Amino acid sequence: MAEVKHSRKACAVNPLKMSQPIGAALAFLGMDQALPLLHGSQGCTAFGLVLFVKHFRETIPLQTTAMNEVTTILGGLENVEQALVNIHKRAAPALVGLISTGITEAKGDDVDGFLQLIRQKHPELADMEVVFVSTPDFAGAFQDGWGKAVLRMVETIAKPSNVRRPWQVNILPGCHLTPGDIEEVKEMVEAFGLTPVVLPDLSGSMDGHIPETFLPTTLGGTRLDELRSMGESAYTLVIGEQGRAAAAKLKDIAGVPYTVFDRLTGLKPCDDFLALLSRIANTEVPPRFKRQRSQLLDAMLDGHFHFGKKKVAVAAEPDLLYALTTFLTEMGAEIQVAVTSTESPLLNRVPADEVLIGDLEDFEQGAVGADLLITHAHGRQAAARLGIPFWRSGLPTFDRLGAAHKVSVGYRGTRNLIFEVGNVFIENLHEAVPDDFRPTAEPAASCGTGCAHGAAAVACH
């Protein structure tokens, strides 16, 4: 069991943590015809916009209530009202995710009260769902914001039902899953003849497809009618601890049972996931997964020679940290340092002596002498200074292509992860060279046959 510690520095240096509002915004970006609206200053929204554009390399619809010094002090009712009216008139989204920020949380705006007044004054907004989520920058981190947004969507939109669809299954993925990961999970569920309802579904909106037409909102993702029907599903599958609260709320609302998978990277969690799908669908596991499992076992055998006793430093959001560190130790590596951004029940189970809630400076100091660094793209400076190989994982990854399409879940994703990380170890392998084969600076000598060779030559004639 890991001991969880907090960094006691007065400030963050090269922060690992990203804020709650950005996590909530990404959750709303997984909804179809949605528009995240950050209730705060223009700079708060601009930061998130740049982050997402650099990572996904796509058009990102984000709006702001554009609070300034005066409106922050007097209250943001007029700003929220004007923003919603303009958004409805120009974009007509099906859903607006209204997300608070540090500046409006510090002021204490009663946004729920604002929305009641605005709806009374503007009945034309009745066809536009507005979900407010409280996400102060000064508390929590990225995955906390994602989890809160999903919880609020379930609370606000999901409906109780006396109908039960035995073929429909809810999927609540964590923010650490890429669009490629979510697509892999959906394919696994569909292989059993089940229909997945994913909340939110980044694989439909942030997967890098080219739309046939321009829309000022998200294009693809979870539809509102799908969200409303989640209470009719037979089961809810949660991937990551951050989705537990939303699944529990859906069970309270509609009685849908749920199971939380702390990860889907690795052999046993994939076995458990497929076994549960088999029970829900009342059918055998399709043969293709048995072959994929066999391929994963072979990859584990091939890779364990290169992972064994390697010292790895990992910095990531809690759910991603747990998935990566557990995978690495199962392959024979050792976790030298583990750094994360926020509290989570999973942290005590991380396979390391200590988990530090800190920043990338703490990560760099603890990683001296490691064989590999793993974190998002902001860890590249630490890797360069330490001269240690670096493998990017998490958001943002802005200096590599295809970050949204990487897959590390399921049998195939775990196999790919073994190959990717194992190849980094192989590339930086330094073998001992016998003294007899090491080149020297001795002058060339004659062997008596007229040729010249250096002392480093292995053979001559």
C-alpha cells in the first residue's frame, strides 16, 4: 500500500495539474450538438481552448461569459443571460454546459438562481438544455471536473423508467481514456450483441473526422435522447474511479446496477470485463477475444525480458497513474516515483512506496537515475535535463501526432502498450562490451603482409 503525501511547496513549478473547469469542458465536448460555456474571464476559456486545440488538432467550440473586474464584483447574472441568449440565437445547441471558474466561485455567484430567472424571462430558451457544474480552479484537478460534469448531466437529464432494455449497456469512461480507447471499448461491447450508450462519447466528437458541414457546436458524441434513456439500460460499466458517483446517482434515479473497473489495461481487468459482458448478454465470449488474449500473453512473454527491474517514474491524473503503474509492475518494472494531481481512493493502491500529490518539479527530482519517464508533454524538459528516455501519456500531448487515437485498453491496447514502452527500453539498451573488443587509440601496425590495421580490428587475413 502506497503512502500518500502532499507537496508542501509555496507554489507549483512546471505544474502537472490541470484545472477542474477544463476537465468539465472536455466532458461536455463528448456530447452531440453541445457547447461548453465557461463562466469566468476570457483568459480562462482561452487557456482551455489552446490546450485542446494543441492536443486534438481540431476545431474546439468553447464560449465564455467574459467576466471583468466590475461584473465579477457586482455579479454575473447579466453576463450569463446575454451569453445564453446569444448562443441560442447564433448556434442553437441542444446542450450548453455552464461551467464555473475560480473567479466566479470566489465571488459566490448563485448560478442556479440565475438560470431560474433567465428561463422565466426568456421562454425561447426552453428547447435548450443548460447543465450547470460547479468547478472552482482552486480545488481538485482535471479528472474531478470531468467526474462532476458527468454526475451533473446524469442528475439533470437522465430519467427514471419502468422499462428495461436488456440489450442496452451504459459506459461511463474516465477522462484518461482517449477517443481511440472509447472506440475500442464500444467495439468490445458490440461484439456481444449489446448496444453501448457512452457518457460522454469523445470517440464520436473528438476522433479527428472531417465533417461534411460546419457547425458552431460539437459534431458527434452522446445525444440527449441517449442520455435520457440511460435509466432503461440493463447495466452500467464504469471505467475509472471518477465515474463512480455518476453511476451511483443513476442507480438511485433508475435502479440501474453498476460495476466500477479501476482500469482496462492489463490481462485480469480485461478478463473480468469480458466475463461480465458475457453474463449480461447471456452468451459466450466471441472467439476473436480468445485469440487476442493469446496474443497478449505472447506479448507479455516477449516483453518481460525488457521490463524486468527497470525503474520508471510516472506522473499523471490518479486513474491514469493507477492504470500505468499497475501495468508496469505486472510486467516486472519498478516504480521509482509516482506523482499525481489530486486525491483519489485509488492512490493507496498504487504499487509504489509513496504517491506524491505535487508537480513536475517533484517528479523530476524523484526521477534521477530512472530508466524511463512517463507523463504528458510538459515532462519533456525534465527528460532532456536528466537525459532519461521519455514516453508521453495523457493530456496534453501537443508535440506528437495521433495522441487521440492511441489505444491502451483491452487485450489489443495492452499488447500495443507493451510494444511501445518495450521498444523504448530496447532503443536505449546499453550492453557491456568486452575489453578485447573496445577500440583503442594505438597507431596502425603492419601484420607483415603489407596491410595496415588498428589494434581494434578483430581479424586480419
